[in-house]
Amino acid sequence: MILKAVDAGLEALGASVRAALYHHVERVSGIKRRCIPNRINEFSKALRDVFGTGARVIEKLVAKALFDQFRLNFEEHENWALVDHVSFVIGKACEHGTDLR
């Protein structure tokens, strides 16, 4: 589900840019697309390396998509990174017995 949210968030950039970004992240950071959910912190850093402070906008899009998947209301937290949003959603899902696969 995390990967689906990443795909949805990056879709705002367009399909070709999303594909190019996945390729760049894999080439530079060694993070394959399918491994992003297990390496979300490293993926977030890779986004910052590519987009600088603009990565926060992309992380927010990904976070919103993730919240939407779990039917949670997205609340913006100034100091939260993508990994914080993912941890929050995982915690909520576990509280409700939701299967994350």
C-alpha cells in the first residue's frame, strides 16, 4: 500500500517524470522501486537530493495519497517527514487490525 501511495503522489509529476525519478533513485541510491516501502527514509533523502526543499511538496502528495488509501484525514505537521506520516498510518492501521499487504 505504501508503494501505491508513492506511485500516486509521484503521478502529479507525470508518468514520464515519475519513471525517470524511479530510475535515477535506483541508479544513484540503489533503491529499487519495489523496495521503497522498506527503505522509505532513504527514499525521502533521495527525493531531497533531487528536489531540494521542493521534496517536501512531493512527500506531502505521497502522504496524502497514503492517508486516502486508509480513509484517514490528512493533517499537516510542519516538522514531519514522509517517514513520520508512514509510521503514523501504519500505527493507525495496526490499531484497527488492517492488513498492510
